[in-house]
Amino acid sequence: MRREIPLLITGIVGVVFIVSYFIPHWPFSQMNNWFSDWFSIIQACAIFLGALNLLMVSSQKIARKAEGWGYAAVIIATFIMMVGIGFSGGVGFREAAGFDWLYRFMYIPLSATMFAILGFFVASASYRAFRARNVEASLLLVAAFLVMLGRVPVGDMVTSFMPDGSQMSDLASWIMNFPQKAGQRAIMIGIALGLVSTSLRIILGIERSHLGGGD
Amino acid sequence: MKTRTIEMIVLALLVISSVWAYVGKINGWHHGFVFSSSVSLVIMILLALSLVWILIRTLQDKLVGRRIVFLYIGVALSLPLFMSIDQPIKVSDEVRGVYQGLVDLQPGSKVLISFDYDPASAPELQPMAEAILGECIERDLDMIVLGLWPMGPQQATMALDSVMSRMGLTEQDVVYGEDFVNLGYQAGGEFVIQRMGSSFESMFKSDFRGTPYQDLPIIKNVKNFSNIDYSVNLSAGFPGTVEWVQVGVDRFGIKLGAGNTAVQAPTVYPYMGTLEKPGQLVGLMGGMSGAAEIEKLTNLKGKATLFMLSQSFAHVIVIAFIIIGNVAYFRGGRKSKLKGE
Amino acid sequence: MEHLTFWGHFGVWVAAFLTLGIYSFLYRDNPWYKFTEAVFIGISAGYWVVVLFFDNFYGKFWVGRGEEPMLWIGAILGLMMLMRLVPKIGWIARWPLAFIVGATSGLWMMNYLTSNAMSQVQSTIMPLFGEGFGASFGEIIGNLIIIVGTFTGLIYFFFSKEHKGAFGATARVGIWGLMITFGAMFGYTVMSRMSLLIGRVDFIFRDWLGLIQ
């Protein structure tokens, strides 16, 4: 029962979404709407689950006084601070002074810097590891150079002697719109076909790994 | 112990100089600095010479340390911010397509803008958002904003505040609920778009302030996508442009222009059309350069235009680093640590 | 002179402290970085909880209460998902999980088949010389590259047959096209990463220290 019902749910829901594509009328349209609403709610709960899980794991770490438990305490403290100030702001919490302050002066710098730091590693890796070892790597490198130069004004400044329409930015646009697009399209079609077959396997119950082990 | 002391001294110096600069800023002791063109030229020459030094070191089979590369990048990106060198920005057809979508609209048309990103991608997407919102205000278009990413609606509010202050507008000029509405965030990604295809109100019962859907004049007559004249999606990943194309465009026939982070932009190029065949997207703004182009078209020059010089420097430096690594590699470093593995 | 409230000044310093804390990782892993990382995790999770509560649950179950009773089935499935935290009845979370997987499979299957496979094939079938032979030389070459590049790229992804002979040669052309694509993607990735970095540098020197005019 613990495996059969989930398999049945997966199959029915999947089939409804497929059929409603071809027959967008009652009852399939109605079921499509319900299922979309439920999906939104379940996904929200799944994210909630993630947050609760984080709290549990952090609490256990503190209780066990495991290595780095102090940072786990920071996680819990900042979580409580954000939730507390957020809820005190009520439904229009985004415009409440406290929440807005936390967002502007804590969330934004942390989130932006965490991703911005990758720029340093990209530059370092370019210097240490990016080598034109063979034809393929050389093609990759030349395309990268042309696109990098063509997408910033300095590229056109370097090729300003060329007629308009043949400058670096035009070349970069041409690469993006033709050879790049062709490669992306091949990848896109390939992924799509793979995804269709995997989806079918899941809906038909052949692929069951998402249900995990046990009975 | 010695390293620790040096670290502490450097840290203390940093704190002292930061406090000095900050106190100077708030007391008006300085109003920031800008390099003259001759100083800028000298700096550029110095940066080029330092690259030559890195090349020589690398040719001697002495790879420059990771931390020095980091420091170099940090300095090389910061200095152009102090320079005032105008750079010509050429507008690509892809960005012009997004803009044309707005130009084609009559005043009072409804534009749906989906903010599917968070602050991590804001340097690229926020300037696009401000330019698009600014153009909507300029053309008297109704702006309906939502987010498939939880931080999206807050970024929308910030973008609107910023562009209104830049245009010298007040809340009386852009009336909330009549000219602009922020529907907030809904979990579910492509399922949210799917549901909006039959009813916006079923997915968004209220706006981000909790005002019921029917109490908002701008949207009370908007049932689904058939009441939307143009859509713009600003996306940093999943859910984003791919989902808007798959569901919004291909199922419900919306007219969509997109703004993407540069990481994502190449992957959505297949959705662009050609001269003969319209594609699934009418236009695409990719990364900071796309943002600078839309700023130029909308005449709302902002951060993207300002950052293009630094961006140029960054690209040239990365290219220089790759060339240095390869020159050394081909000069006999294949057997050495320059193999790059 | 800048006129900020106490919280404005304090906020800018907090932002700078957190920004530099993350950058300190470039020097080496250290407690300052770990602290900022923990703060990031905590406030991110907190942000999600607040947003989900007000935007999703409050809107659906309070503002729109009574309008759509079927939403409560979604709520029950959502609660079943939360049961994963209770070891004894954790298995019940498989039901909503099965729903998520089924719905995603069904919707994605049709979306990807139509938008990412069929539409792309359709877009690749195009007039090589443009409408009324109006295409420029660059466009004609480009159109040819799109057709050949897409076809050979797909051949490369066909792994059921050994890449030898004419098939292998076609696949080789395909990989060249893919390499140009990856090169362009690398170029764009550099652009993206550098943009984010410039954004933070601008914060430090303009918004915080006010050194940029």
C-alpha cells in the first residue's frame, strides 16, 4: 500500500496533465486547475519543511555540542530574528521598516556577495586551467574571446576601423544568433527528448526511484 | 604568530581607513573622487605593465599565486569605477525587440512583468527592471508585477522606488492599484503560470499588501493572459524564461520579451526568431550589456551604463589571463605545472 | 553631506561587515566568513517562511476563504509533506511527493515536447536564402550553420551507434559546433560573474565609503 498508492497518484496526475493538453475542456481543465493549485500549496509546504529541517538539524548540533555548534546557534538566532520581524510587519511585511531594513542591509549584501565571489575564481581558473590543447578547446577559446570582446564597448573600439555591421559586437551577435544557437538547439532538443522518455517512465511506474526504498 | 600580527595590523589599517572615509563622506570632507583622463591613462598603462610582469613570471614557470590574482582582479575592477570615460554602446536587435514590444503598445495597455530573480543577480537584472518600469511609466502603461522567486516582488518595489525617484515622480504620479500593482510571490513555478492561464485571481487572491484582487482597479477586469498586452520576464534561472515560454507563450499565446542573467541568456537563444520567422521570444536582454542597451534605448542611463567600463576591463583582463596561461603553455610549459590540470 | 538616520548608518556598516566577511574567504576560511555564512542561511530560511506564509497561505486560505474548498485537499497534501519530520509516519509524505513528481512529469513532458523539441525542429526548417532571396551573405551562411549545427549536434548526442565512418565524421562536426556554443556560454558566464563582482565593488566604494563621485 505504501508504494502502490503513490504510484497510482503519480500515474493519474501525470496522465491528467497530458490529456488536458489535448483536451483543455471539462473535466480535464478543471482537474488541471485543481492540481496546479495543490502543486503550489504542496511546494510551499515542501519549502517550509526545508526550513523546519534546518532548524531541527541546527538544534541537534547545538544539543550535541558538535563541532561548529556556535554557527548553528547563529543560524537559529538569525532565523528567529527574520521570522519575528517579518511576522510583526503583518501582511504588508515587505514594506515594514524592520523587514525592509533586514532585506536591504543584510539579505542583499550576503546574497549578492556570496555569488559575486565566484568572479574571482573564474578569473583564477582562466589563468591556471584554460588551455588550447586541441582543435575543440581552441574553438571554445576563440568563441569565448570574440563573445567577451563583442559584448562590451571595448570590442567595437578595437575594431572601429571596420565598417559598421562588421565590428566586434556584430560578430558576437552573429555567433550568438547562429552557431551558438545551433548548438543550444541541439542540446535543447536532446534534453527534451530525454525528459519526455523519463517522464513517461515515471508516469507508467517503470521509474520508481523517487519513492525511495522500503515498502 | 608573525603572520597573525601582520593580519591584525592590515585589518586595523582597513578599519581605520574605512572609518576615515565614511566620516569624511558624512561630514562632507570629500565628495568622492574621479580620475582625470591622464591619470586614467597612467593607470591603464600600469595595469598593462603588471600583466606583462605576470606573463614574465608565468614564462619562468612561476605561476602567480591565487591570492595575487584575486587582488589583481579586485583592483582592476575597482579602478574603472573612478574613471569617467564615455563608451559607445551599440544596441543589438535582440534588445531592440524587447523595447519594440513596449513601443507598440497604446497608453493604458497592460504589461505583465515577472520578477524571477533575487539580489544575487540584481546587478544585471535590476537595471533592466528599472529601465522597463521607467518606459512603462513614460508611456502610461499599466504595470502588473509578480514574482516566481520569493525575493522578486521586493526587487520590483525597489526598482519602482528607484526609477520614480530618478524621474522625479511621486506616489500621486504612479498610483498604486491604478497604474501599478504588485501581486507578490506564489510557489509552484510553471504551475503558477499554468493556473494564470485560466484565472489570475485563483492563483493571486490578493496583492502583496493583502488587498483582495477585486479591490484593485488595475486588475479587477483582468481574468487571464488574454487581457494582457505584453509580458516581460526578468529571469535568473528556474523558474524563469524557459517556463514562461513553454506555458505562457506556447500554451496561452502571450507576447513575451525577456531579460536574463548572462549565464542563462545563451540557453534561451533558440527561442529567438530570425528575420523571416518570429520566434517564441520577441526580444532578449542578456546580462549587463543587455541592461546597458535597454538603458540607452529608454534614455534612462543607470548603473549598467556606469558599469560598462569596469565590465570592459574585466573581460580584457580575463582574456589576458587566458592568453598568458596559453603562451606559457606553448612555450614549453606542457611538461611543467602550466599544464593547467 | 549625507542625511541618514541612525539605522541607515548602522545598516550600511552591517552590510559592509557582511560583504567583507564573505570576501575574507578569498584569503582563507575563517570564523568571520563562517559567521556570515551562518547568518545568510538563517535569514534566507526566515525570509522564505515569512513570504510563504503571507503570500501563499494567507492569500489562499484567509483572503480567499470559502471561495475554493478544493484548495483544502492541497492543504492536506501539504500537511502530509510536513509529516516527514515525524519518523513513525514519515512514509505518508510519499503521497504529496508522488503528486509533485506526477504533476511535474505530466506538465514537463508536454511542455518540453512541444516547446523545446517540436518548435525547435520547426524553427530549424527555414528558408535558407530568406523570404524572396532577401537574406544577406552573413545570414545565408548563418542559416546554413543553424541547420548543419543543429543536425550534427544531435548526431553527436546519439550514443546508441559507434561514432565511426560518415556517422563519426558528422558527429565530429557536431562537437565543433557544440564547442563554439560552450565558448559563447563561457564568455557570457564571465560577463555574468564579473557583473556581480562590479556590483559589490560599487557598493563598497560608492554606497559605503562614498569614494566614487
